[in-house]
Amino acid sequence: MKTGFAGGESAVAVTNTGAVFYSPAVQSFAGLATQYFLGGNSGFARTTNLGRSWSFVDPVSTNYQAPTSLAGQPGYPAWDQIDDKFFIDRDTGRLFWADPDLPSEVVLWSDDDGLTWGYSLLAVGFGGEWTQVTTAPPRTSKTSGYPRVVYACGEYDSIGRNGDLCQKSLDGGGSWTAAGQGLFGAPGTSHPQCAGQDEHPNFSPWAAPDSHGRLHELLFCAGKAFLIRSDDEGATWPVVAQIPFDVPAAGPNGTGAAELRTDSADNMYLAWANPGNPNPNGGYQPGVVDLAVSHDLGASWGPAQEVLAPGVEGIRTHFGFDVGSPGHVAFSYLGHTKAHAGFDGYITETFDALAARPLFWSAAVNPASEPPLDSGGKGSSNGLGLDYVSAAIGPDGTPWASFWDACGEDLPAAAACPSDRKTPATTTFGFTDYAGRLTAPMPVPEALAGPRPRRGACIDRRRFTFHLHHPHGERITRARVTINGRLARAVRGRDLSRLTLRRLPRGRFRVRIVTYTNRGTRAVSTRIYRGCTKTPPRHSFTLGRPRGRRPRRLHS
């Protein structure tokens, strides 16, 4: 879907109320909209109706002191349209945004869906490329006015890329300190595991927090990847484990090409592109994106799983990655297939990333009958060198994604595209915004756990385990299983997650699982087994009844 604005390297976020923010959004001036380093009135696009309409948000309100623009309004003449990043603190609902711009790196935040904004500058100024904000419980400090420590992690030197730094705020982002914060992946740092060789950080500086307030990052040296952890709010970063995968250090100046995340249950997720994130100014090469999960914060890992949609042979530039509730992950990427020239926008998600063999769902967000979002010409984005797309899972479990659309370009090279992919009465220098969301399937109530049987193999009928999935924010409290219409098992609990059956029949039989959540959502899943084969499951949902409304019934 179009936002109606020109864009650049994109970021997306969904607040706790369901409002969706897209960055950047460049307004037109005298019929001209310009992106990237080209100026323009850049802010955010916001939708509160699932993308049916988008409004412009000026991210600095008049009640905060900020540099004055040429038009006399607070804010820079153009908030930068590269390397920006959102973060939503689900515990407090505060939305953060970081942007590398002159005279220093800015951090904005809003508690009211963008009606008003706070404003601050990082202690270490311009140079932090792709700075990313996160929050964690305090460990060594005392916070004031905000319950969590806020961190802004990024490259302190974006030219030489000589290490990363996590600056911190103890007042919710109002002020920042770099004093006592330790560099990692820098020439001056020394980890014995690197045997004196050069050390490099990960290109994505996201610091993955755990429930104890510790921060986790990646370090690359001596042809290996290591997990480093700070137990003292970013002051020191010792190595805690070696990553057992071949994660390419293919970024600028030897930086890594991976993404690291954690969830509320302290599961850790590592995703990476192989042979590395493509150079945005380079040519296309085939590749894959892998995901691995650790249940013990990196001490051990499950196998790597390929996540790209069937038929996608490679991606353009970086991929987006987000983790919602435990086991629920989403990816966004510009993917290439043999059936379609260029690169289309894709979203891939799974609800059972914690299982041994997760099931991934994927869809393209732009019509296959129309030109792609990226033409695949002179590097990504027609030689303008855009790196980033993004993904964000909303509080209802819906994954959103941000891309760019080459069809919106008028200058420097107009594309032959349908008129509805253009912005009316506007000449666009660069590209336009394009957003998408994956609306199906709903989280299904049952999926086989453990390794899936190889083709031609029979299912072990002595023990059969199902994972029970629920909509975001709800808990399964009851489950009933019938086989051929006869009750096989009924269980109750506060938060049911799996159910095991024993002694399944032979031949043809029908399994029906019904679950109920604490909010009244009823989910039914049915499938037929015939010997060693099974039919696709059929699902129906009756969502819990909000006040004054009837329940909604959904099928898949």
C-alpha cells in the first residue's frame, strides 16, 4: 500500500494502540518531493485505520527546544532519510526514533501516538550510523521518571567504522551519557578469543536485552563470530560464547551481516544473510536468509532454518526482522524470483520459531501483475544506495513492513508504471513509500512439534505432541481433543502451550482440537489422517467479544 509520500531508507513501528508509523515521509513543496540527502520536509506517515489513509506527522512539536528550520518551524530543514530506526517499548508504550543528522545524533520519543514529542541529542555526536534504541531493566544505575534504562547503540565512527558504543539515558531519553561506556569491535579493544587480530562489530548495532537487564551484541574477529554480553549497562563487553554458524563478516570494514533479538522469555534469535547483505550499490547475487534460536541466551543453538519464501532466490540489500511474543518472528525483504523481474516486497512470519521445525508463512505485498518495487537496475534504488527495509509486529500480532517503490520515481529516471503508483500533481526526485502487512493466517491452534516425518515415513503413533498457539496478548486456558468424534483428552491450565496424545488409531481418523483463551477466543483445528498422509488443517476462530460487539468468526 502507498502512504502518499516520498521516502528513503525506511522504518516502520506499531504502537500499543495499533497506530502504524512509517519513516520517512517527505512532503512535496511547490509540486516537488525529494528524498535521501536531497532535502524536503521530512517527517513520518501515520495510519490508524490499517493503511486506508495516511497522515503526515511533524516529529517535533512547538513545546520542545529544537533547531529552527529555514521556514521558521522547529526541526531541521529535513530530518535525515537514511539510517533512521524506530523502537517501541511495549512495557511503557513509548515510541522512540533515532536519526543520524547534523549537528548531532537526535533521539525523539512520543507517549501519545505522535501528538507530542520529546527531543534530545546524544552525548557522542554525529557519526553513529544506523543507531538503534532499546530499553532494559536497570542493573547498576537508578532511573528517574522512567522505569527502564534507555540505550542508543551505534557506530561512533561511521567513516572508519572503528567500533560500536551504547550510550545510555536514565530519564527515558531526555539526556544521555557516554562516560564509562565501553567500545566494542574497535581497534583499541582486546578480547583474548581474537588472538590479537582486528575486531569488528556487527553492522546492525541492536543490543538485545534479557529480562535481567544484560545486553547482548555480536563481535567478529579471526574468521569467527562471538556473542558478547554486558552485565554493567554497556561499560564492558566480555565474550560469553562462540556462534556455531558461519555468519559472514561481509559488511563495510569487516562488520557482520546479522540480526540479534531476544523475547520476553529470554529466548534468543539470530538471523543472517548468506553470503551476506548485498551491497546496495552493487549487483545482484543469489543467497538465503537463515534463522537460528537459542533457549539459553546463546549457550547452545538449534539448527539454522532458511526463511525466504518458496521461489525467492535472493534479496536486495538488508532484510527487516522483528520478534513479538515467544516464537513469533517476522521478516521483510525485497526478494527476486525467476517469475518476476526485479525485486518484490515480501513478508515472512512464523508463530512456532521455538519448535524444531518451524512453519513459515510468506506473501508478496505488491501485485505480481505490476512492476516490482525495486527494478533491480543500478544497484538498489536506481543507484541511490538505499540499504534498509524493516518489519514490526503489532500488539495484535500482525506483522507490518516498510519498503520503497521505484514506480513512484520521476527523477532521475522515470519508470513505466501504472498511474496509481505515482503521486498525483507531484514530481518525485527519488522513490515513494510502500508499506504492507501480512493478514493471514491467524495463529493456528495446532502444529506438529519435533522433526517432521520424511516423505514416505509413517508417524509414530505412540506419542503425538501438538503446539497450541493463541492470539497475541491471550492465554489458552482450556483444550479438548476428539478423535473420530470421541473425546480423547481435555485439559485446563493457566497458560497451555502444548498437548500430547498417546496411542493414536491406525488407518483413517479425524483429529479435532478446540482451544479457549482467557478472553473467550475459541479456535478449532481439524485434519484427517490416512496412514502416513494427512490433509491440510482447517481452522476457524471465534474471537473474544469486546464490549458492545458481537464475536467475529474467521475461517482458513
